[in-house]
Amino acid sequence: QARFFQLSVASATGRQVFLDSDHLVNLDDLFDVVRSRTEILVCLLTCNMLRRPYCAGEVVVMHQAAQKAFAVKSANFVPPSAAELDDLDSYLQAGDVGLAALGVTTPLMAAAFA
């Protein structure tokens, strides 16, 4: 889905479209790209998108930078419940994988997801 979406947007706009899954080697570098070189973050909200630590981190980075972002919700997307927002460490797949060391804390995630 994401690759098709990326190629469709690039074709329609003639602009460069960055797909995060192509650049997952270093989260700090990924977050820097999102923070400093991304004009608009488009979140393709699938059933597990917000559960992925790097995706959660990108949402937080854009939220903190007050950058433009919008969501495209797939039919299978279900937002985190209040209970899940209260326990984001369990909600995330594979835990937070060191997100706090990069400035992405669970309170910031809860605020960005709200």
C-alpha cells in the first residue's frame, strides 16, 4: 500500500516523496529527515502503523515541530483506545526500542496520537 501511495503521489505532483521504510538503518537519522527536510508528513494509517516504533517516533517529531501532517485512514485502521494510550509501551510492537533516548517519550506519543 505504502509503495503504491508513494508512487501515485510522486506521479501526480511531480515532487519527491520520501518513504520511511526505505531508510530504517538509523532512527536518529530518520527522525532528522522528518524534522528538517519534510514539508508535509502523510500518515497512511493501517491497522499497525502507530504500533511501529519508528512510525510513532515520526508522528511525535512532526507534532513537536508543529509541521504539517495529515492522515489517510485505511479501512482496517483502529485508533488506540484510552487504555492503550495509557500503556503505550505495551501498545508498541517490540517496545519502544530506545525511542526515549531520541526524545520520543510515551507522554509525547500520547499527545501526538490524540
